Amino acid sequence: MRVLVAMSGGVDSSVAAARAVEAGHDVIGVHLALHKDAQQTREKARGCCSLEDSADARRICDKLGIPFYVWDFSEEFKEAVIGDFVDSYARGETPNPCLRCNEKIKFAALLRKGMALGFDAVATGHYATIDSDGYMRRSLDENKDQSYVLGVLDDAQLRHCLFPVGDTVKPDIRAEAGALGMGVATKPDSHDICFIPDGDTRGWLAEQIEMQPGKIIDQEGAQVGEHEGAQAFTVGQRRGLAIGRPAPDGKPRFVLSIRPKTNEVVVGPKEALAVDRLSGIRVSFAGAEPAEAADGSWMDVTVQVRAHGTPIAGRARWVDDEEHGRRVEAELDETLNGVAPGQSMVLYTGDRVIGQATIASAHSSTWNPESLPA
């Protein structure tokens, strides 16, 4: 099989390439150039696609004796990932750019180009597995599992994906890389948002979105402060509100909701952040659709709303939606805190990924944001 390995320059994709070679595949390594000025993304080792990373990937391919290429996806990345990130925040949402990058770049643009060049599959160093029925499952390493950020992949994409390291724990991957003489065996993992190298998301957004001052209001709609731009806040945030006076009960205030139409930030007690019902749009399935998705019946699932969040047991059903085509509704057995529109909820049954949706609304049993005046 002809396999294209996406080489980040890290230890996981390096071992993935080595295992693909060992399995007898015809392998080439490709490093994705996602930024016009890649040097900027390597500050504090936050990025995953810098010049240094490209050089590391090239050295691994030389060691393995496989061809190496750098493919420029910077324009696609700028539009599909960075643009989506900015637009989502402008709508008062909290997006996950890593998930969007997997969906639009690594397993759409890359796969499309690879298929056009005659490759059979794309392999990456992600921690997940695909079973014999074509369903994605969690990684053996619970601490490194990346099935959440891969939950957006659909059945057609999964048929051409390989995750060679998903059945191994991270310490063993590093040991294997060391045994193979790979210099990246002890290289730190990349983290945070690669296109915000200093980690200051709020400051970065202020340069991308025209911020307008507005009101900070409480759950009854009374003004309690002012902000310099609603888009810089996210649900669950406590720091940076600068209200100046305590709540009547003396407890801290948290961001409960962002109202982009009125440019208001709604704050309230921590208890009001607890939600037990979610509604999601932009639905996709990681494998064949379950029967429940077709007949609209409830299905027992676990729901995860963050990359390393705790899965919560509950039920989900898929319903027709005039505006979005399809919507998924989830009811949770326990509450989740700080859930914001724009986040993704990934649904599981056991360790199998059923699919995902972008959260459109989250509902609290103690507070209804729709009770505020428009």
C-alpha cells in the first residue's frame, strides 16, 4: 500500500513513519507548511510546523530511507483554520482550531492531494485506533488519547487513515524512537495554539477583530461593569472582568454568556455555569451511522466537550433541523461547567467514537439566557 505520512517533526509521527515502513508499505514523508513565516511558530516550543520541525522531519525520513517533501498548505490553513477561529470568536463562540485543522487540512486537503497522486492512505502520529469495522476508537494510552480532536473525521476519510501509534502508550513510543536512534525521542510535545506562539489568545484576537466597548450585565440584565470587547471573553472565564465591586453575595462572578448582537457579556455565579443539556449542529459520524440516528430514538452515549475532558454519561438523539439539516440533542446524567457555543461535543459508546457536532447551545437547569431582554 502507498502511504503518505504527515510528519510534524515530533516523536509520534516519526515512529508512525517507521512502523509504516516496517509494515512493508511504500512510504513517503510530508511536512505541512502551515505558515508563511514558519520561524515564528517555534517560540517556546508551542508550534508543530516550524522550520526546526521541518528539519527534524527531514532527518527522520533520511534515517528511514524514504522520500521527504514539504507541502505548502498555508493558504488553506489561513482560510479554514485561522479564519474560522476568528469568525467563531466574532460570533461569541469558542472554537477548537486543532479539530478544525484535522478536519480541513490533515484529513481533507492532505488526503485529497494524496489520493490524487495515487496514495492509498494517510498516516499520522495521532493517538487513536480504527477497528476492523471501520470505527474509530480511543487510544490505548488514556492520557494521550486524541480521538476527541479526530472525532470530526467521517466514514469516507477513516477508510483512508492509519494511526500506527494508537495502540501504544507514549513512554513506549519514546523508548522505540530511542532504540531506532531518532534524535526526536526526547523532544517535547507541541501544545497550545500553533498560530498564537506566545499563548496570549486575548491579545491576538484584539489584533484580528475590531473590539467595541460594551456592557457587562448580570443574569437580570442590570449593568455591573464595562468591557473593551466581548469577543475576547469565553464562557467560564473569571479573570479579566475588572468589574470593580463584588456581587451582592460576595461570591466571584464568571462569564455565563457572550451576546455578540448586543455586545454584552453576561456574568453570574459559578453555579449558573452548570449545564445538563446540549444541542449541536454540523453533525458528522466517525464510521457508519447508528440506527438511532435514522429513526430519531435516544441512544445511550458518553459525551466529551474538551480534548482532555471527562466523558459524561447520558443520552443523545439526532433530529431534522430546517436550518442545519440535522441536529443532535444530548441529555447528561451529570452537569458540565463552562460549556460554550462553538465547542465540539464528541459522542462515544464505550471507547468507540460515534460522531460529533458543534455546540450551538448549552442549557442550565438554574438559568435560562433567553430570559434576558433582547
